[in-house]
Amino acid sequence: MKKILNSIVILGAILLPFISSAQDKPIINATVSGKVIDAITNEALIGATVSIKGTTNGANTDANGEFALITGQKLPFTVIVSYVGYIKREIVITESKVEIKLEQDVNKLADVVVSSRRRQEAVQDIPIPISVIRGTTAEDAGAFNVNRLKELVPTVQLYASNARNTTLNIRGLGSTFGLTNDGIDPGVGFYVDGVYYARPAATALDFVDIDRVEVLRGPQGTLFGKNTTAGAFNITTREASFDPTASFELSYGNYGYIQAKGSLSGGLTKKLAARISFSGTQRDGLLYNIKTQQHQNDINNLGFRGQLLYTPTDKIKITFIADVTDQKPNGYGWPVAGVVTTKRAAYRQFNAIIKDLNYTLPYSSPFERIVDLDTPSKADNQLGGASVNADIKIGNGTLTSTSAWRYWQWTPLNDRDYTGLPIFTISSGNSKHEQWSQEIRYSGKVSSKVSGVVGLFGLWQDLNSDPVQTEEAGSAQWRFAQSSTSALWKTPGLFDNFGIRTTNRIQSTSLAAFSQIDWAITEKIHLLPGVRYNYDKKVANYKRETYGGLQTTDAALIALKNAVYTNQAFDTEATNGNFSGQLTLQYKANKNINAYATFASSYKPIGINIGGLPTANGQVLIDLAKVKPEFVKHIEVGVKTKPTSNSILNVVFFDDEIKDYQTQVQTPEPGVNRGYLANAEKVRVRGVEVDGNIRISNHFTFNGALAYTDGKYVSFTNAPVPLEEVGGAQAFKDVSGGRLPGISKWSGSFGVEATTKGSLLGLKGNYFAAVDVYFRSEFSSSPSPSQFLNIDGYSLLNSRVGFRASNGISLFVWGRNLANKDYFEQLLAAPGSAGQYAGILGDPRTYGTTLRYSF
């Protein structure tokens, strides 16, 4: 991997000067000259870029702010003028000598343009709560990926013990908390360039060549292809350019962090342009495994993305995109964070068990960042795909077709007991996933007062074990499984290499028709109705077979083995169709006040348990194979304002009521690999969100977001007991009134950036420095509320400081968690419920430096 990264760095260093010099070979004919100055001070702007639109011909201003263009084009023609910290201008040149004035981009906040409603519009004009992270913001933050979004958008929750077991929620809703069950759909849509990514492992991508990330909160089923009950991430990458552009970035940091990114784009013909991008990231593991004497949970990522843009006419745009990401970390494994005393007999408690096995945890705190795992760890994660998008202007709108194929390959090896004992020696849930999607929609104006979108969407998925998923116990399993004082438990070799091999497959079909209308009743009052029909079908096959262990015909010994693993098989299918929709009333009091109120109903599709089912009295609880659809009623009232030309302030209140809430619960049975799915009768999430920013003078920008979120089970009468109550009189508990997992009542982020003009090594440009703080209050890390599996609130301090030169060079240093705060992101009970639980640790202090060049 390091050789690959080094080769990329060298290749970029070789190619970029040639590309740059290629720009400077103009067609010799006539000369147009001029000067670029500040519109207010009349100061010459040194290093400003002046290029002829639609060509590769351009020049930079000299020490006097002057430039000269040698061109074969006849006047008049259009030039594009840009300079760091100033508003880019397009100017028609009619004379051979000109003076061009640029205005600083600091006097007011520029409108952020988004495409969430399938048309280009300012974010403040949309009656949807939406947060936008610009690509430049992500790039300047250093070491940026999807996980950092939760530090910028406080109502986003992301939890991951590895790429597969990722929970991506908005306002606490979306996916089941904890380990992933493949039989359920996410409630938060994840789109990249209009393509829906069905697997949560997609969020493990490094961000490269990102133009913007739009985070929409609340149901979005009448606008997006796949139904989304909690919100959507709409990620847009930079488009291929007919003008030659390039960027190259190299970052170094502590823990051996190195990242190289690059992008090249330009026209191949007058109607065909291309863009190619790459990203390579490495970092040493943040944990040390004393058993294998290796660092663990490292980063080892490599990704490529290619794009072709074809514009046969000014009304047709066709984009082909292909990408592949390969991640091969040495991980993941986590330390034991604590031990709970359960209701089981004293000899069945974790501390008593390990004492009998002459074992002691080799650390006293998980934040020593030491693990003792006897199973080598692996988390190979590969994903990629290809898509074709066609935009065709017809009448007063655009017809869009997006066709895509994607795949995901997951090859893990985990130590599920989190100790150095041979309890669960193999946990390898290999999976392979393919998806095909097709969306066709038309967006545009019907009349002067009516506009909207209408579309069809289809998604077909095939997910299966690849070729088999394996769970295997070791020689110490007998003591953890022991449920009586019978001497039979000590039978030599009873559980040695005893395991299950599982084959499973789930095939899914999702079809939908959707539409949303924007009716301007008056100039100020808009009514936006939307409707959607969903059809979902899932077909599942599940079979697991035991192997190994002591081969015996003794019924008593067989019964002991069955207490750990049993054979299980079932075939089932489920279908469901439903209508959903929304109604929004928007009131635009004036250009600075935009108020709205929304009522929406939405469904998350029916689910199927595909990770194994629990048993009772030796019988498989087949009734638990299917999980009811989740029905959401959503009410939202908000206002977006611009108190001044250089400030924004938005407030939104929301109330979500969920019937048959889909949740994942744990069971003491080791054979139920990742827990099983269940329905809570009723859940409610309500809260308020405030966000805004302000620019003061020409040098300071402040931004902030604050969220209050209250999520609880209104009714969940048959929930599994929390870890501390395992072994008691009841296996299930009424947790009605308890809080939902993963939700902090309070969360927020605040930041400030300062900029000033200056020079560095003779280069003109802007210095900048920024600080941001993210905080969240305490939250539960257990689907059934537990007094032990709660995570304390914490705050993170991040910063960056650097210089952006006018010639496209940027240099800055960055740091994350500068206070080196020890904190947990998640707590996970170990299978078997002996009482120990693992801690998913947040990153310690990290820092580095980034050098970027772009033109």
C-alpha cells in the first residue's frame, strides 16, 4: 500500500507541471492586456487568474496586477476572473486593454445552492431543514470522512464498530442501533451523485472530490428514489470540466497518518470531458494487541473514481461514473470497557469465570488502548459500481434517468468475546451484495404558478453469505456456557472447535412512484403536496449447521452443546405495499423570512431476520422471522431567516411518532449472530434545532448549531432485559417510558474562522485560522435501557491554521480532539451475556499538515 501511495505522489508531481505548462501554450495572434484591482481600495491584485471562457488560454496577474492574453479569438469574448477571497466574475471583453475590478467575498454571505429538490435553488428558500457542508470546508478540516459530519451537524448520529456494523441516524431515527442485521432497510438515504447506496458500509468512504454534502432532516420520500423515513444524505461530487483543472493534495500526521488525493479534469473533445480522482489513506492502529504484538484498527484505504461527461447538445447532458474503494485494515477489535454483575448465579459471573480459567485482563482501563485478542482481526471492505445519468431538457423542465449497479464485498474476522481466552475463536460473517437501481423523473414548471417533480424508482438487491459465514467456539467456551454445576461441562474437548456454518440469502425488490408539487397560491404562500406508493418484496433463505466439538452420542453431552449452537433453517418471504405522503405550507413573508409547516407520513419496509432466530424450549421462534413495517407520522414547523445581509438564523420544531418501530435486540444465545429484529409498539422523538452563521467585518465568520432531542419508547412491553438483569426471573421486560439508544438530549457545534490578507514566501493570498467545538450530553448505548451501558457526555476541540495562496497553493496544519479527551462512541455487550462489555473508543488527539495545489 505504501508503495502505491508513494507512486501516486511521484506521478502527480511529474504530471502536474506538464499540465500546468500546457495551459501556457496559447495560440499566437492578438494581445489583450489589462489590470485586476480591488473594487474598493483600487489595490492591484497579484496572482489573480484571468482565462478565456471555454478555452485553455489563461494568465495570472504580475506584481503590478497586470496580465496579457495572446489569443486568436476575435473580440468580443468572455473571460473568467478569480482571486482568493474575492467573488469570481465573468466579463465580456470588447477592447484590447481593460481594467477589471473584483469585490471581496466577505461583505455578505453568499447563497448556498443545492439540488435536493431536483432543481438548483438557494438553501434558504427551501421549506426543508437542511445542512450543507461544502467540499472546501471538508477539505480544509483535514482527515475528513463521513464520521466527521456528526461533529458539524449535531442531529446526525453515526456509530460504527466496523464498516459493516454502521448505524447512520438523523434525530435518532433511521437504522437499528448496534450490530447490523441485513434483513432491514435503513431509514436514512445515502446518495452519491443521485445513486442510492443501500449498504451502511458505504459510509466508510474517504471523501474525495466532493462539491457538497446536503443533509436533509425528516422524511423525504416524495423527492428521493428510495423511501427515507428520517432524512437523507445527498452527496454531489465535482463535475468533469471542459477547461483543464487539477488538484493534488498530500497530508501527513501523527500515528503514521498519510493521505494522498488527486483529481485531473479536462476536455477530450468539444463535447466530451473527463475527470479522474484518487484517494489513498493510511494510519497506524490506535490500539495495540499484546497477543499478536501488532497495532490494530488501522486505516488502509485506496479509492479511484472516473467520470465522463458528454454534451451532444446544449439540452442533453450524459454522465458516466465508475468507482472502486478497497479497504484492508488490521481490525477491528475493542477492549473490555467494564463488567456488569448479572442476575445469574455467582459462578456464572465474568470475574468468577476468568478466575477459574487463570486469566486476568492485561489492562485496568480501556483507554490504555491495549487489547488482548487471540483471534487475528480482519475487516476487508470493498465496494464500487458504475452509473449512467442522463439529463434532457424538455419543455420547461428536465427529464432525468439514473441507472446504476453497485457491489459490496465484506470479509471479516473478529474476536467476539473481547478477551485473550479461546471463547469464540472465529467470527467471520462474510457477505456479498449487489444492487441494481433505476430512477426516471421529470422536474420542471407546469405553469407560471405550478412546478414539481414526478418519478419512478426501482431497486433490486441480492445479499448472500460468501460462500459461508462461520462462528466457532474454543476450549474456554465450556466455562462461559456453563449453566449448572454438573461435571459434564468439564468433559475434555466438548466445545473445542465447535461451531456453525451458515448460508443465507436475501433478495429484495423495491418499487415506487412519487410526486411532489409546488403550487404558488400567491407570491408569498406556497402549498406543497406530495405522494408516494411503495411496493417491497423480500425473499430469505437461512440455514446453519453445527460442526466440530466432541463427537458423541451421549444425549446429556449433546444437550450441553446445543446450549451453545444448534442447527437452524427457515425459508420465508414478505411483501408489503403502502401509500405515504406529505403536505407543506410555506409562507415567504419577504426575501429574508421563510416559514413552513409540514405534516408527513412515511413507511420503512417490512424486515426479515437473517442473523438467526432465538429459541424457546428447544423450538425456533419462527414468528420472529418477519418484522412489521415501520410507520412514521411527522410534524415539523420551522422558519429560515436572514436578520442581516451577513447573517443567517434558522429554527425548526419537530415531532415524530413511530408505530411498530423496528429495533434490534440482543439475546444470550451466541448462535443469534447479531441479535434479532423486533418491533416496539410505539416510539416518539421530538425536539428543536437552531443553526446559523454570521460574518463580522471582513475577517471573522461564526457558525453554530444546537439541537435538543427527546426520544423514548412510548410502548415497548416485550423488550429483552438489559444486561444487568440477564438470568433473572423474566427474559423480557416492559421498557415503556425508557429512552431510545444513541440519542443525546443536547448536542451542538460552534466554530469561528478568521482570515486576513498576507504573503508567504513571496506568494500573495490569505491567512486563515479556525476553531470548532462539538459537544453532546450523556446517552444510552443499549436498546433496552440499562443503568450501566450509558455513555457520559463529552466535548471535542478541533482547529486548523494555514495559508491559501492566490496561485492555488494551500498549506495548513490541523488538529482534532486537541484536548485529548477520552470518550466512548458505543458500548457493546459481549455474546453470551456473562457480563463483560466492550468499548468503542473515540480517537485520541490527532494532528497533521496538508499541502494542496489546484488550478
